[in-house]
Amino acid sequence: ALRRAARLGDGWISAGSSLQELNDMISQIEAFRKDYGRDQGDFEYHAMTEAAYSKEGLDDLVAAGVTEVIIAFRNPYDGEADNQTLEEKIGMINWYAENVIRPYRESA
């Protein structure tokens, strides 16, 4: 999949990888892109990872080359029904804005 993304794609999405795993896979994709002569130009890295839930984690993801994070406030893969109320969902979005986005933007 990493070779195919490097050879044919304009980006790659990772879900559930640790920061170290992301770093390793991004390095591998970049090496494949170079092998295929596609190392110039835009290439996006999207990640759904625990690192995206802190300002420091976002710093680490940017340093790794991640261009977009995907945020979820529940695990869509656990098979559980989404029983969160609208107020709870809004609360989680507001928590993320106050505790992750605002500190990240203020430090930029």
C-alpha cells in the first residue's frame, strides 16, 4: 500500500498508528517516491492518531510531515452504538478547540 501511494497517489491516510509508526511509514513513502521519481511536488499525509489530541502531539505530527489530522471523539471501530448526546459532542468539540487548537495556534 505504501508503494502504491508513492507511485500513484497524491497522498496517504493513516488510522490508528503511533507517532513512531507514522514517522517510519512516512519515511518509507518518501523513499519510494524518490525511487519512482515523484519526490517533487505536493503530497499530503492525513493521520488519525492519539498524537492529535495535544498541542505537543500536533507539533510532532507537523514535524513528521502530516498535513491534516482526523479527529474522532469515539472509536468507530469498536462496534458500539453512538449514544452521545448532542451536548456531549459539542462539549468534546469545545474541549478540543480550547485545549488543542487554541494553544497550537497561539504558539505558531
